[in-house]
Amino acid sequence: MGLFRKATYDRSESMARAAKAEGRGKRKKAIAEYRKILAQEPDNPAILVKLAALLAQTKQFDEARSRFQAAAESYARDEFDEKSLAVYRQAVMYLPKHVELWERIAQLDVKRERTPEAIRDLLDGSAKFNRRSERQKAIRLLRMAVKVEPWQFEATMRLAKLLAKEGARPEARHLYDGLCLRNRGRYLRRARGALFRLSPTPAAAWRWLRAVLRGR
């Protein structure tokens, strides 16, 4: 028997140690155990997700993102789209500022023919980018939303508002005008009000007042 016998890999033992360490809040130890398992099973999506969550909790965000994505892509390759979607949803809980994760969620929603869910997820995602420096990322998600469902009211309103703030007033006006043509009642009032704030002319004031009084 050799003096330096190579340690054998015991998956169940490593899993037990990882779970025990995680339960006691010893995240670094749990991470080490999950890494041992992944050294033997590099494409195991369940382990990748467990590791990714712990990495995010210990502020190792770049690796956490790559591990979440690897897990989601592994499920997607096996056509487990629901599991892939669940991984991305978990990822944005930890990494809400990664625009590409929100885009992938919406793409999977559309693939599953869930347009309302795609719009909701893109609206939720865009709201995470609320700083001026992040505005282009919010616009990127809102453009995707109106591509998924042209003239969807809330997405178009938010997109127009951000475009106006970015100095793209002609495009913002075009979007507001389009909403005015396609809506009545309270939606028309909101669009007319936004147009008036964008360009406070007497004509815009009259159209907004007419929408308030007549709903058209």
C-alpha cells in the first residue's frame, strides 16, 4: 500500500458535509464541498445552482452569475425549459443588476408562449435599473417588451418617459401619440397627460382636458 494513497471521492459524504456546513452558516466550507463534487460532475445543474447561491451570498458575484448561467444552460440543453427558467429567476434574486439574465427570462417566457409573463418580467427587470447611469439598460429591457407585444401600454409609457429623459423627445412623442390613437378612457388620459408634460402647449392642454372630460 502506498504511503500517499490518493483520496477517493465519496459523493454522498461530500453532499452531507456541504448540507451540514450550509445549515450551520459555514458557507465557505459548503462552497469547498460543492466544488469537490463539481470537479467530478462539472455539468450537474443542481450542484451548480447550490454553489451559485452560496457564491452570491458571499459576494462572489461574477462567479455566481457564471454558475447560474451554466446550470440554466445545462437544463436548456436537455429541454427542461421550466427548470432553466427557475434557475434564472433565482439568479435575478441575487443579481438583479444583470440585464442579460432578465432578457433570458423573457426569452424563455416567450418560448413557452407566456407573453403576459414576459412583459411582467421585463417591467420588473427595468425597474431595477433606476439610476441615471443605468437608464440605457432599463430602455433595453423596455424595447424588448414592446417588441414582444407592440404598443403594450405600461411598457410603452415607461419607455417613452425614459427616452424623453435621455433627450430622445421625438421618439418619445411618437410613442405617446401612438398610445393616444390606440386607447380610450384612463389610458388615454395618462398618455395625453404625458404628452402635455413633454410639450406643454395650449393644444396639448386642450387634448388632455378633452380626454379627462370625455375619455377620448
